[in-house]
Amino acid sequence: MIRGCWQLSPGHGAGWSRELAAAALDRAVEAARPGRLVLDCADIYGGAERLLGDWMASRQTKRDETVVHTKFVPDLKSLPSMSREYVREIVFRSRERLRVDVLEMVQFHWWDFSISGWIETADWLAELLEEGVVRHLGATNFGQRRLAELLDAGIPVASNQVQLSLLDRRPLRGLAQFCQERGVALLCYGTLAGGLLTDRSAEPGNEADAPKRSASDTRSLAKYRLIAEEAGGATALQRTRAALSEAAERHGAAMADVAVAYVLGQPAVDAAVVGLSRRGLTVAGRKLRLQPEEVERLEEAAPDAVPGPVYGLERDRRSPHGRIMRYDQNAGSAPDA
Ligand SMILES: NC(=O)c1ccc[n+]([C@@H]2O[C@H](COP(=O)([O-])OP(=O)(O)OC[C@H]3O[C@@H](n4cnc5c(N)ncnc54)[C@H](OP(=O)(O)O)[C@@H]3O)[C@@H](O)[C@H]2O)c1
């Protein structure tokens, strides 16, 4: 299990106070024991890297029990003029914000593959592995073709972070098998579809049978409501939720536990990245295992209908999925957004 920190970013939804964030992180550390808590952050989650650095500094024992993965998400407008200096500036800034000597993992995102320079950029990131600034290099939102190009260029990619859930099974149409063959771990976000695949989404203001956006949506919910529409809209969502609920009842677990167990059971999947919960909720992770016939029942209920390759809809900046993205959050050497 990896806990995601996009939720801590001020632009994500109803703000998290520092106290609320610290309490959620404290609970997540406890839930991860006797293992270490792994957090997923990014250079563009305005203020979240610094918040994590401050939190770890204020709790020495928890620092030893916590590992942070971050990302390198260069601004779209900077891609044509990408340079080694830009890469180093952003990565060293993450290290300074997180107050660590070595960044455990930096995950590389590239908005637009029609703009060249991404292999070279990945190579500049790989130099930081050799220098001991970064321990592992990951990719995020890479489909099979582009991931193969990175690997064939000799870039040591340890993992690829992609969206995978019962509603969005695009990675299971080739990418997962490819990752298994090439030894790349899939780290999967969107497993709860921002809350749509949890008991919570039956509550007012968060209704699962209303895939249309609501004013109180977090950015994550807005993103996954669009995915739910692609997957077949309200009917598909209701059927998926009913199947999750039925399996959850059988296991005496929560719908979130089943939704995550489904993802963890897929080929090449090493971890589910589940957003930190304002309510301090945790997920059973690998403690809950689904039988093959249970997986079959879930898949029968949830149509595999999201079209195209991994991150294909999102990569199209004119699509509804592309239009809700924020492309220039790093702003060169700008301080925390
Ligand atoms: N690489 C990328 O492009 C990318 C894109 C999106 C996300 N991510 C990463 O993935 C992480 C997860 O974000 P996501 O957008 O995919 O959201 P998600 O994990 O599908 O949903 C997160 C929401 O689910 C609720 N939740 C958490 N645990 C729960 C539980 N046990 N039971 C019921 N509800 C629970 C929380 O809401 P409450 O606060 O209401 O409990 C939380 O805000 C992000 O923080 C980020 O690190 C990466």
C-alpha cells in the first residue's frame, strides 16, 4: 500500500489544515507498522512536499518509518526547451523540500510525446541515480510503446504509476503483461476512483449514481466521474458498486478493501496508491485476497469499456479529461505553488 498526497495539495478540494494532514499521516504510519509507510507525492502537488518534510522533521521516529516517492512533472510550456539544469533544479528542490539526503523515488511524467526530448530528459534524471541523489527512477502514465522506448534506450525504469481500477482496466490490455516481462512494477492510482468505489459515495453530495460533476467535488472525484462516464455512466457504476458491496459483505470488509484487493491481484501490480483519507481511513491491502471466481464476478459486473490506451484520453488536451488538467504547475524555479 502506498498512500497518496495529492489530496493534501490546496487546489485539490476542501483544504486540509496542517493539523488534519499531520493526524492523517500519523494514523497512516501506525497502520503501516511493522512495515514502513510509503507516501506518493509530486513536485506539482503545491506545498505537499514541504508539508511532508516538515511533518517528518517534527516526528523523528516517524521519519525513520516513512518513505516518500515524488515525481518530476515538467511544465508543458517548458518541454520544447528542456535542459539538464531544469531537471536538476526541480529534483534538488524536491530533496530540499522533503529534507532528505536521497530521494527514494522520482517518477517521470511527460505531457506530450509529439514534443521530442523526453528520452534525453529521462537520461538526465538517470544521471541523478548515479550521483546518489535519487535511489529509484520510475515513470508515470507511460503506455506500453513509450515505456518500451525508455527501457530500450537503457533508462533503468523500476516502476510505472498508472490508473487502474475495476472501472478503468486499460493497463490490463497489454501494459501489465509487458511490465511483467520487463520487470517493471505497476503502482496503481485511482483504485477507489476518488471515492466512487467506496461506501462513502452513497452519501449526499457524493452520490455514486450521479456521475455528473458537483460543485463540492475534489479534483480527484471530477477526474473519476469522467472515467465513470466512459465506463458506461450511472448504470455501470451502480452495477460495479453493487458487486463490490456484495463481495465486501462476504468478507466482512469495506468496499474500498475489495476495490484495492482487485487491483493488487493483477499482473505486475506491486502497490495500490490510495489517497490519504480526511477521516483517517485505512485499507486492508494484501490481507484481503479474492478468489478467481470472485474476480470473475466483479469483472462481469463492471464493463471494461474505457476506450484507448493507458492515459490516452487524458493526453488529449481538447478532451474533457485533458481540459481539467493543470499543465504548468512547476513554473521553472517558482516556489511552492
Ligand atoms: N500519476 C498520476 O498522474 C496520478 C493521478 C492521480 C492520483 N495520483 C496519486 O494517487 C493518489 C490517490 O489519488 P486518487 O485520485 O487516485 O484517489 P483515490 O485513492 O481513488 O481516492 C482517494 C479518496 O478515497 C477516500 N478514501 C481513502 N481511503 C478510504 C477508505 N479506506 N475507505 C473509503 N474511502 C477512502 C478518501 O476520501 P475521504 O477523505 O473522504 O476519506 C480519499 O480522498 C494521489 O494522492 C496521488 O498520489 C497520481
